[in-house]
Amino acid sequence: MEEHIEKAGFGYRGTMFYPFTKDGGQLVQLYGEENILENYMPVNRFYSLCGGPLSADEIPEGGMYDEQIANWAIDKISKKQDKPFFMACGFIRPHVPYTAPQKYFDLYHKDSIIVPNVPEDEFNDIPLMGKSIAFGRTPLGGWYDVNRKEEILPELVHAYLACVSFVDDQIGKVLTALENSPNADNTIIVLWSDHGQHLGEKRHFRKQALWEEATRVPLLFSYPGIKSKGEICDKAVSLLDIYPTLLDLCQLPELPKLEGNSLTPLLENPEMEWDKPVLITWYYKNHSVRSNNWRYIKYRDGGEELYDHRNDPGEHVNLASNPSYADVIGQLQQYLPKTDAIPAGKTEYTPDKLDKRIEEWIKNDSIPVWLR
């Protein structure tokens, strides 16, 4: 990494997510760099909630890391292969910080940016563990810090959209190279993301939650002869399904120990019946089960949430306490783990930061107003 790029990093952890804007982003400007360095540096996460366009002198000499990754992939895939091959091409954006070259910001007009809809009573029906998760990683809570200035959230959404367009561009370059390569007619493509992203939905930011925005990702398959080319399938599936699907498409032996299901039936017929709820876990014994129509969350302290996605795609109305939905909850509970593994490195469960935050709130009667 060039020295001037590293120095502009404002202490963000790990070099792979650079470059940063020279001014450090919105929250650095709001709090002041000296204030952050003196009071928050040991635990700060300000820098991961920032974004902005990059000028040419703020970009590494070889281009953004994703541009370098795309060029690497293009070089490899353009060559004739004599044997079957697997190639992983991992892009970084739209991971935080939301920085990208200026031209991708220019694709969107700032006055047309739509920020997430967050009802005033959003947290009236959310259990304490859900509130603790939503609090986030900045010192006073992500929602509080971002909303200290009204222009920060629209700028953050703008920057996220620019990063999505930027990485779309890199993916397009790789796909164009594949189309022009000797491998065009004999290659399976899978495109997915490791997690979703909150931009204020549920008053939460980044990933690390059990709600829809954090757990829903793009998942695309393309292969020679696919019958459902260009079609959309709205069934709930899991990223654990990718491996069994590839085994199926490559006509390789099944691995019985794998969890997950081959998606080839859905790839052949996206409209077929498919009801295999998906399990998501965040921290010890906090689980979410997502079916085609429902999301059920069970926290380790017993708190529950239930959302009907047919009528409430934004997950604003928690139905878990309504006796009318006891049967739905009972059906979804069947997909919860029978055994919860103790976190790695421990022999017994001890309270983590989510528990400790709740304990402090109760002790001091200090649940933030914006989470009540």
C-alpha cells in the first residue's frame, strides 16, 4: 500500500477496506478527529460508518482493490483451461467504508436519495436483546450518532448506492471477459454476498443482526442450458445450499454430512413448491428462522419476534405476543437448533457484550430513548 493511502486511513482496522476519504467521513467531521483520538480510539467504530467520493489521488496506483481483483480474474479466465477449474473472485465493496471513485457517486442525484422508513414506534415491541443488537458499534449508538445531523443518513445511503454500482461494474468486466473467453459455454457462475446491510432499518447499521436487511443477500446462478434464464425465484433458500447445488450441477458425488439442499429443482422450475425454512444465528443462542412468508426470532433471554412478510415486509409489527399466531411460532420453532454450541474457546457460557449492555441498562435505567 502506498504510504499516502495508508495515512489517509484514519486508523480503520485492516488494510483491505481502504482507501478512505481524506476528511475521514461524516462522523469524523461531526465529532472531530482530535476528540475521537483522545476519547474513543480504543473502541471506536466511527470510521466504518463513513463514505464519500474518492478523487484520483486518493486511489491506489493500481486502482481500487476491487478493480485489481477484477483485472486478476480477467487475466485468469481469458486463458484456455485443459482441466475443470474452480475460481473464486471475492470483491470487497460494498463493504464499509462506503468509498468509491467520484463517477459512481455521479450516477445518483443527492436530492433523489430515499432513506429507509423508520416508524416512531419501531422499538415498542422489540425485546431487550433485539435493542442491544440494534444499538450498534459507535459510542452512543449508530442511530443516535448518524442522526445528530440530518444530512448524514442521506449521504450514507448515497455512498452505499455508489459502492454497489462500482462493484457491479467490476462484476460486469469479469462477465464480459468470460463471454469472450474459451470457457464461455462451459462455465457455471454463482454470485452471492456474505450478508446484507442495514442503512437505518430497525434503527440499526451495518450487518450483525437477525432482521431481514442483515440476512437477505443476492444469490444468482447461471450455467449453460439453464431453463429459467433471467427468471426470479422468491423462495427462501440458504447460502448452505450453494455447495450441494454445485455438486449436483457438476455431477459430483453427494456429501451426506453437508447441510443444505440442492437448488437445481428451483433453477429448473422457480415456481415449484418449496418450503424449507432457513436458520440464521448471531451470537450464542440468538436465532432467526426465515420461511417463505414468515420471520421468527428467538433470543437467548426468551425474547421473541414474529413478522408476516406478506403484509409487513419492513418487519415493523411484531406478532409474537399475539396468541393467534401460536401455531405459526410452533411450526417455525422446529427449525431451531436442538443443541447450541458454547462459543469457541470457552468451556461454559459467560455473558458477552450484548448481555452486559442489557445489564447496565437495567441497573441504571438507561435504555437509550431512541430504543424505547
